[in-house]
Amino acid sequence: RKEVEQDPGPFNVPEGATVAFNCTYSNSASQSFFWYRQDCRKEPKLLMSVYSSGNEDGRFTAQLNRASQYISLLIRDSKLSDSATYLCVVNGGSNYQLIWGAGTKLIIKP
Amino acid sequence: DAGVIQSPRHEVTEMGQEVTLRCKPISGHNSLFWYRQTMMRGLELLIYFNNNVPIDDSGMPEDRFSAKMPNASFSTLKIQPSEPRDSAVYFCASRPGTSLNNEQFFGPGTRLTVL
């Protein structure tokens, strides 16, 4: 089993729709969680950290379920510019190690 | 402010040749990471430096790979000899401090093709 698992997609979603992805992780001791965004042929960039109580940043909402060891990302009112690959990232056993999911590809269609 | 700078952006070489990738982290960041990304394996950590010292090189595939950080503003990743299976995008990232919650800032990557 991979340490961080994501549905690779692609998710094909009409503009304006709401879309959600989940990510599961295997290390129950993980304490830090993130969503990064990667555009085609570009570098990953931090989208948002995920906090225990859940957090929202504009159209984006991230939630953490420790009991089931999954993280979710919800995008409301999706825009064409949201098309990208979304990487789920979880810390490993050390204070520097991040374990990266393979990413979920999102395509927003007009 | 300049972000993480990597060079070259693209490299095409023949099997057996030496390849050197370069990275300049963001000024003031004391953690530096080298990653490799492929379609098959995703993003993999190769090596982590803290204050110019290699802390974890367990991700380095084999002895053909080596990395150095002679000072706080420069790091290299060398592959010698290169093989076709080394073809990938190599990212350098830096982070301020050692807190895990600090964002990692990635450079634009070096796209390496070994023929």
C-alpha cells in the first residue's frame, strides 16, 4: 500500500461546478498535511495547509479526518484556471520528510 | 524577490555522460531539498540539506548520484555516468527554518533526457 494514495483522475468538471478529492495516508503518526497544486510542466506550489479543525480559503475547503486517515479538498464554483494536478502531501516520520501523493488531475471545461 | 533558481532548465545528454544540475535557494532559507519527478513514481525526495549539511540522502538512487552544498546559496546534483532511466524532471526546493509547517518553495525544475 502506498503511503499516500490519491485517485489519479482525470476529473472532468464543468465550469462553476463543485468538485471534491480525497487522499488517504498510512502513517497514523502524521501531524502535518498539505495540498499543493502543480500546473502542467511547472513546479508544485502550496495551495493550502490542512488543519485539524478544517480550514477554508476562498473557494477552497480542506478537511482532515484522523480516525479514517484521509484528507479532502473541496473546490466550489470551479474556474477554468483551477485546471491542474492537486498533490496531497503528508509528513513522514521526521520533521522534514514529506510524503507526496501522485496527484489528482482536474480539468475544468467551459 | 527571486525564487529558487535552477539551471539548466533542459538538458539532453547521451548515456554515460556526466550531468550536473544547479540550484540557488531563496536567500535566508536554510533547508534545501532535491526531488525527482516521473510519471511512474511521482515526486521522490533524493536528498535533504539543513544549513548546508546533508541530513538524509537515503533517497539517492545509487552511487552514480551525488549532491553537494558548498555554501548557503548554491547546491549541485551530479549524475555520473547518466543512464536513460535517469530521465525525469529534477526539482530543487528550499524552506525557511526547520518547521515542517513551513512551505517548501520549488524551483522551475530541470527536465533531463538521457538518450
